Amino acid sequence: GRVRIYGRPGIDLEFQHDSDRGQPVAVMQIEFIINQGRMLTACTDNTVNLWDFKEKRPKLLDTLKLNKEQLVIMHLEFADKWVYLGTDKGNVLIMSLDSFALSGYTIPWNKCMSPLDKNHPGTIVHLSVSPVDNAKLLIGFDSGLICLWDLTTKKGEQRYPYPTQARPQLTSIS
């Protein structure tokens, strides 16, 4: 749960996430909010935390805790106000950076699959916004399914499944 930030000469900041009911908290992922002196941390206690590190002592500004699903990955695109949260159940939750609350827009796992496919695609292992069109979100599942989701029409635009006989576990896409 410890984070240390190094920067230009003289910049060396460290802070600790508080433990959840005596359980140790590990930081799974860090996303900097560019040009704001803030960052997000995703932790094993199922929280997303907003930190301000412009001062000598970093300050926790806000925390969002997921209750129904386990957070496994987050993605924040440059200069975006939305944070995409992938869960162990295969759903994508969308959080507003302005209000630090979940929006009503979620991407359910079953809408990412082909209507003919009946198997659960698994845990989300990758989320990224298209560099050419910020209305497209690339979603990767550990089963090997990749879905290009159109955020505007709220539909899976393209699906890239592995052949059923050779389902290796997906770990990274770009």
C-alpha cells in the first residue's frame, strides 16, 4: 500500500494507504492525471483513490469503493473525465472523475460477446481508448475475447474471439 513518487531534483514523496480492517492493502495500478498534480490508485481493497501530490505531503481527496464486483483494472485516457473500471465478473463500470462517482453507464460482459456465444468471457485484463476515436473502447477478456465497444451507440462494434479449440489466456493487447 505504499506509493513513492520521484521527480525532478528535490521531489521525493511517499504515502501509505490505510489498511482495510487490519488487512494489508496493495496498490494494483496507478494512473497519473496529467498536468494536475493528481493521481489515481486502484487497490486490492476494491477502492479507487484520488490523491493530490502538489504539496509536500500527498493528500487523499476522495475514495470510491466497489461493493458488488472486484476491481481488477482501471484506465484513464489523457485529458478525459471518465475512468474505466474493469471487474472480475467481466463488466466495465464507468466513473466520472469530476464527481468521483459511478455513472449509470456500464458495459455488461454479455453485450460484448457474439449472441451465439454462451460462455462467459472471463475477467477483464485490458481496457484502452482508441487513439483515433475516443468513442471506441478496446476491452480484452482473459478468455481471449477482444471487443471494440462503441461508447456512443452502446454496442460491440467488432469482436475478435480466439478459436474455441485453442483458448490461451489473454494477458495483453494494444
